[in-house]
Amino acid sequence: MKDSAKAGLEQFLTYRLHVLNKLAERGISERYASKLDVTLPEARVIAAVGSFGPFSIMELARHANLDKSQASRAAEALIRQGLVQREQSALDGRVVLVSLTPQGRALYRKVMPIARKWNGDLFDCLDDDEKAAFGAALDKIIDTMNARNE
């Protein structure tokens, strides 16, 4: 790595993570579109609700790593397709939750293998030691940033 005093934008962690994220999202978006005819936000909603839901839109946005408006638009599109449904929270009648329909659960069973395969493909260029070191470094950075933002 270059001397940090002379480092250009391409050496900043946030810039590099953004580039990696855009490349990774482009690849997975193409796979979801071609194999399942869903957008990346829709696939994230299906994956999040299928893995952890049902959710309110706010919870969904957090778990799907989407902003609230993206989560809301994706959920509405999935509701129109009959893949997600609204239901009242049993704990708080003011809260509306989204959950998967039977067709949504079937789609979830298709989304997750594509996501797992793509995740594996992203790491294929690393050997086992590099994968472990990269994962540990990311965990350390994330934990540090979470602690600073509390």
C-alpha cells in the first residue's frame, strides 16, 4: 500500500469497500434478474423476511440493508406479486408486519442458494488463510465502528 500521506482516493477503505460493493451488487443483481425475475431489493426483502421475519418496514429495512423507502417499495412490489403479505402485529395492533406467502417461501428457497453461491464465488480468489484473515479484519473494523457509533 502507498504511503498514507500520498494515498489517492483509491486507497481509502470506504472508497474500496464502495467499489467492491457496487461490483458485487451488479453481479448478484444480474443473477436474480435472469434466474428469478426479481430485483436485488426484492430478493433482499425475501431473504430477510424468510430468514428472520415477519418484520415491520423499519425492521425490514435494517435487516435487508436497505433504506426505508427501498424496503417499502420492494415490499409493495412483492405484495402485488403475491409473494409477501401484510398482517397486524399480535403484540401491537398499530404495527403492520410483512411476512412471506407460500409462494414467497418457495421463492426464498430459490433466492438463498443463489446468494450462497455468489458469496462463495466472491471468495474463490482467496485461500483459506486469506478468507479467515479477511473475515477477522472485517469483524474487527465493524465492531470498532459500532462501538464508536454507540
